[in-house]
Amino acid sequence: MLNARLSGMTDYPFTRLTALLGPVGPRSGRQPLNLAVGEPQSSPPPMVAEALARHAGDWGRYPPVAGTPEFRSAVAAWLTRRYGLHPGLVDPDKAILPVQGTREALFQIAMVAAEDTGRDDAAVLIPNPSYATYGAAGFLAGAEIVPLASRREGGFMPDLDRLKPELLARAALLYLCTPSNPEGAVADLDYLKRALGLARRYDFVLAVDECYAEIWDKAPPPGALEAAASLGVGEGDDPFANLVVFHSLSKRSSAAGLRSGFIAGDRRIIALMQRLRTYASSAPPLPILAASTELWSDEAHAAEIRDSYRAKVDLAEAALADFEGFYRPPGGFFLWLDAGDGERAAKRLWDESAIRTLPGAYLGRAEVDGVNPGHNFIRLALVHDDSVLAPALARVAELLSKGV
């Protein structure tokens, strides 16, 4: 069964992009630039290398799956500061678990949640479009994947009011991402409270991917733990009942290669994830946990990185403000541009301008009406140095101004 499911997974966005653009370079002869991948290009702060060097003697030791007390305490303190939580609300020993990045944990949560329902018709609800791991995780967990269109008129968030009781009754998991990938949309506190209220009422897991939470424009995005704190305790007197949040140092600290993150929330779900990971995964190595402890304890470098992304969005607005499909995202580092036909636009940008972008349809799925909400769009990652990004954006603006 698993092999059959794996064989059926042929829609990975970057596999499709390679097939679209082909192995041949752009016909324009210009220097190619990849704006398709959201990989930070700036260096991590020096404290990373310094901490790794100080703890080099620990490379030969197995890290405990639960991580170190120092790491968990630093994360609990950061969550408390960042989201204005009551001191002591986040239990560092029961509500936090380190993970190697967030992708594997986002994948594993579907296995735990789908099995937990005990239903053969369990459903996993995902924003549409969204990060490819959400849908793949639910599919391989044996659940029905239910895409929830995230359109501009709804603030690029799924419309919770359209979810029918019969669907919610068999939901195992609802994934949300804020700031969202690909749109950069931010869910407000009321929205997060409504989503968690539904999760508690129908007893499913709300998995909130907050890996872009520290990359914001005008105001810091609210968090799901913050929403939970305002709702009060849930089942078992757990303040974070039915909720798991996902955070990473990849974007906040420009440390994607560190593969260090954490999950936090519902104590029972965290315990199940820890049990699963005892057999299937491991914590980041001890030197990486030490470096991560320092990163979560420092705000100065995160503010500098955030300012650098804000400057990149400024460059994008200067280049594309006259383009009707442009809007300034409130969070994250992606542009989500309405180009009319995203696949055609991506092909032309590569052929004529040597700019590699990702068609929005490759992050989405066709809804019941046959329409893929990402069809019109292209996603651009604003991750390169300003000196590289500015002329690239000018090339994008030049082509889009001609229409696709």
C-alpha cells in the first residue's frame, strides 16, 4: 500500500518545475537567477559557528530525543516573550520537543493525528495552495486530503465558516500556515481562536506552521499559542489542548542548514510525537542544540535579518508597484503575483529573462469546481542580496508589463 502511494506521488512542485523549464538554459542568454526556492542566502550570525566550535566535543554523543533542558527552557522563554504568555504557561518538559527542521515533524503529525481518530474515513484539511508536505503527509497517512481554497478575497486564508459539520466530524488534522507560504498572509488572533475552537469542538489537531513568524513587515504576527492562552484551558486542563505549533531557525536565523526547530503545544500530542520520534527520528545533535539555545535566546540577530527582508520587499514594491497583480505581503519573504497564467508566466520569465520562478498551480490543487486557486499566480522568493535582487526584479517587471 505504501509503495503504491509513493508511486502515485508525481506532483512535487520542483519536479514539475524542472519538467516545465527543461534541462536547457534560458534562450535569452542572460545570467540565470533562481527565485523559485525559499532558501535564505544570507549567512547565519557568527554565534552559530562559535557555539558549534565550543561544543565540538559533543559530536560523538547521541542526543536525547527530548533534547536538552537548556534548549527547552530557552524555547519556553522565547515563546513566553514573543507571544506575551503568562510565565510558566509553557511547560518546557511536557509541551516542547526539538525537531530537525520542521518538515519531518509536519509530516509526522499527520501520522499521529490520523491514527488517533480511529476512523477509516479520516480527513486532513490543508490550505490550497500550500507547502507540499501537508498534502503528502495526509495522503501517506491514509487520510482523505481536503483542500481549502485560500483566495485573495478571503485574505488568503481558508474560509472556516464554509467547513461543514460532517467534514469537521471526521477531521483528524487542520494545517494552517501564518505568515502563509506562498502568499505571506497573516492570520489574526480572532481567526486563530476560531480555528482552535473548531479543533476543540470536533476534537481534531490544529497544526499551525509558524516558521515565517519572525519575518514580518509592519507588525509581529499573532501566534496560535497566544490564541490558546486567550481561550483558556482545554481537555485535561491543558492550555494548549488540540494545538501544535511548528517553529524553525531556518528563516528566523538564516540557518537552514542547521536543521533545527521545535514543536510545542498539546502535552498528549507532544508525548505521542516523542514516542514516534524515539523509533523513527532523532533530536538535532548536541552541538546544534547548544547553538540553537543561543539563537532562541538572542533577539538582535533576528531583528537584523527581519530588517534585511523588509528592505527586499521595498525593492520589490519599487519595481512592481505599477503591476496590477502586486501586493505587499505582511509576512514572509515570498511575492505572490497574479500574472493571469502562472505556468505561462514562469515559462516566459525563464526563457526571456532567465528568472526561475514557481507557478502557483504547482502549490495548489483543483477544487471541486475544477479550479486551482494558484493557477493565476507565480511565487518569487526574495532571498538574494539586494545587489542581485534589484536588477532581477527589474527584469521581472519588464516582462510582466508586456503581459503574458
